[in-house]
Amino acid sequence: MSEDVDIWTKNRDHNATYRSKTSVTEFLELFERQICEDTNDDLSASLNIYRSWTLLADETSVQNHGILSIYEKYISTKTSNVEECMLDCKSIEGRTTAENLFKLVDESSKNLA
């Protein structure tokens, strides 16, 4: 268990329930941070060894609204398997042009730093 989750479980309001929107939101945010941290650590280690990774972007429409899913793919140093992890999911505002898609991918890739 991460230190943040351990602190949260010790310091949370003991009347909190798993049905509480606040508790669930806090809990999910803690685990999201931990998963992202673990993935970024593994990706960084992979880049140091293999010197390559792939960024994948896939656009789709749902009820006439554009959505861009952005993934990273790399060789895990923990398992030696190719890992694929969702980096971001963005709403496409306006026209679906190459320039707009590039801006969304660029914005999301800056979160890796």
C-alpha cells in the first residue's frame, strides 16, 4: 500500500462510508496517483534501458462528439512484456483536424514529464 493511501486510511473520518461520494472520490484519486506513479517509474526505467516507446492515438465519435484516446506502449522492466497504458482521454472540440489532434496529443504527452 502506498504511503498516501496508508495516511488516508488512518486519518479519514471514521464515519465515512464507501457509498459516500467524497470518500469514493478521494480513494479513487489516491489509487490513480499511485498507478500513474508506478507506470511512470516503469516507463522511465524502460526508456533508460531500451531507449524507445510508442505513443498511440485513436479518434472516435460518440453521438457526433469526437473523443481522442491516447496510449503509451513500452517494454516493462518488471515483466519484459510490452505494456500498454492509457495516458489520457480527451474531448475533441471543434473540427477533427490533424492540427487539433496534434495539440491534444502534445498537451497530454507533457503530463509524462
